[in-house]
Amino acid sequence: MDTESAYLRLKRIAIHEYADIVDSATILRGPLQIAKSLRVFFVDSSFLEVWISGKKYSYHWQKSDGKVYRHDNAPHSKHKHIKTFPKHFHDGSESNVKESKITDNPNEALRGFLEFIKKKVNKD
């Protein structure tokens, strides 16, 4: 499946399945209007940016208080000690890095991360 279709599918999941926390979603485009990422805006003014390219990915949630939560599989050598390397999870900050058990299936990964976000948004 091409990137455009993947982002459209993920956008539908976010908007239709998580309407209680999602305010809007848009596909961000680069040169020649090629889809480069999906940005999802939440009711608490935070946002999630999803970037997928082949087997590489990043699910980056940025809160208005500066906290960052991100699942990604960039093979940073400083994270080699993590059991799930190259997968890792930035839990609240760039420096607080833990194991990531997020699935490689983009649809299910998005749903899982949106469930995590939903709990935090509803808690705040």
C-alpha cells in the first residue's frame, strides 16, 4: 500500500474511532504535494504526528506542557541497551527512554497509541 493510502486510512481511524478526543487531522505534504506525515490534533491542544516510511516509523505525541511521548524505531546507538532495540519509547521526555512493544501493524499501532493518549487526556 502506498504512503498516501496509509495516511488516509490512519486519518479515518483517528477521526472516526477516537472522535471523543480528536479535534481534527490532516496529512502534511512536502514537495510535489507528496504525503510526508499525518498530524492529529486533540481536544486538549496537543498533537500527534505519525511518520511511516517502509519499515521505519515514528508516533510522536507533543503536549502543550512540553512533554513528549514517542514510539519509534530509529536505531540510535545510545539505545542499544533497550531490550526491544531498535524499537523504543520516549516516555515524557527525550531522555526517558524505555522498551516499546508497539506493533509493526500501523493500524493497530495507531489504535494502541491513541488508547494511551486517551487515558492521559481524560486524566488531565
